[in-house]
Amino acid sequence: MNKTIPELVENFVNGDETALAELIKRFRKRIYGVAFQMLGNHLDADEVVQETFVRIYKRRKELINVNYFSTFLTRIATNYSIDLLRKRKSRRKVADDTSTLPGDIQLDLSRKIKTPQQEFENKKLMAEIYQALEQLPTKQRLTLLLHDIEGYSKEEISQVFDCPQATVRSNLHIARSKLRKLLKHRLIT
């Protein structure tokens, strides 16, 4: 029988290690996606996933008061990603090599086979998008990634950043406007 997230969290808080394993299984890809979008690096994204769940394990008693586990988890992951970005002096590079991705992600990607021309255009476009995203301030970039790429609601993002929804809406609007200006040449053609 599949347990709900609140049931799994309650079991985990009460010491059930299998509940933690199930939570990791359910949220690993989502946290990895958020981290990779922020950091553009598979090793750092893996580190964020691991550290996020280590921190959840250490703070499990705090989970009793957590209403939205996924939001709490995402907050930990994004905060750790921001810490890594601050520590990093050099700019991130767009990763074109998918051979370092976990096997299940490689399998998902392999199902979407494209022609060499489409592949080239996609890589070129993604490189331009990543370069444009790098130019956005961290909070704006994160807000845009969480909302437009990962599908978080404005309410969830406001909980992740512990700020009003109006701030989220503002950051999202400003980020989209800046991104639109940076990619203006791509939108015209």
C-alpha cells in the first residue's frame, strides 16, 4: 500500500528508516532537477541531493511542524545550492555531455531521439538560455527556475524563500522581462 507523504514523514520522524528511503525515492529527481538547473553541474547537483537528505535526517524532529514537506525539502536544497554558488568563483558552464547523468535520467532522455540538426539547434538554444540565466540575480533566477521549469506554484515558492507572494510575483516578472530582453534576438528569428 502506498503511503501519503504526511504518513511517510510521520513514520520517518518516529524513526522508520524505510520511510526516509521512500521519501528519497519520491523526491530525489525533483531535487536533482532544481539543483542542476541552478548549478549546471551534475556533480554539484548530486551533492545537493545528498546534502539535502542528510540535513533532513539531522533535522527530522523539526518535521513535526512542517505542513508542506516538499516545500521544506526544496528550501533546504535551494539554500544549499545558493551556498555552493556563493563559494564558486568561476561562472558555470553548460554541460553538453549526458554520459555523467544517472542511468534513469539517461533512459528518459534517450526516448526523445532527435535529428543531428535538431540536436545542434537545441544545444545552441540551451547554451544561450543558460548564459542568459547566469546574468540574472540568484533570487530571480531561482524563482524563474522553480516556477517555469519545475512547476512550483507562487505560494510554494514564497514558502521556500520565506517571503510574501508579492515578492515572488515581482521576482518572476522581473526575471522574465530580463530574460526576454537577453534573448530578444532569439525571439525575433
